[in-house]
Amino acid sequence: MGFVKKALKGAVVAKGIQVLSREAAKPENQRKARELLAKATKRR
């Protein structure tokens, strides 16, 4: 049973990485990420 759980978790993580990489490639999300980073560095 442990093998099945590990395999399932691995598949979920792999799918999450796919979604993240697809979303990170979108220009509007890149702009939002840069703005967030600028805000975070500005506060320090």
C-alpha cells in the first residue's frame, strides 16, 4: 500500500510542476511575479 501512495504523490507533484511551468510561461503571470518580487524587495 505504501508503494501506491508514493506513486500517487509523485504523480500529483509531477502534474503540479507541469501546471506551474505552463502558468509561469504566460506573460501576464510573469508580470505579476515581477511586481510581487519588486514589492517584497521594496519592503526590506
